[in-house]
Amino acid sequence: MNFATWLTGQTHRSDATGRVALALTNHLATGWTPHSGSVDEIRTLAPALGLEAADVDVADARYRVGHMADLFQEERHELTGSRR
């Protein structure tokens, strides 16, 4: 799932991620179609959408955390004897 697609599901948030998501969703409603849906594409649009680059960076950080592999998952399973 790319960044732009993920953002459309974050409009319920009341933080920087929510501001970016709402601005992007409104922009999509005008007929705009993302080329790549990447954070760089959204960051380029930020001024036109009335967003601060820092808001896009915060949203990007939240996206990355939610989509990173848990590198220690197997070790945690071995130590605790549980599976997620």
C-alpha cells in the first residue's frame, strides 16, 4: 500500500497525520490522481494543499512505523513462548 492510499484511511485522526490525510482526500475529490502515491509526491504538493512539510514528515514517520517488519518478532516468540 502506498503512502497516498494509506493516508485516505487516516482522516479520522486529529493530529498532523489527520491534517495531511484530510487535505489529500479533498484534493483527490477534485479529480487529482497521484502518479506514484509516494511521500515525495505528497510533500511536493504540501504548499498547494496548505500543509507544512513537517506535517507530511510526521505522517510519513507514522506510515513507516506501521509498515516496517518487526525484526525481533521471532526472538520475542522464543523468549515468551507466545505467537502474535
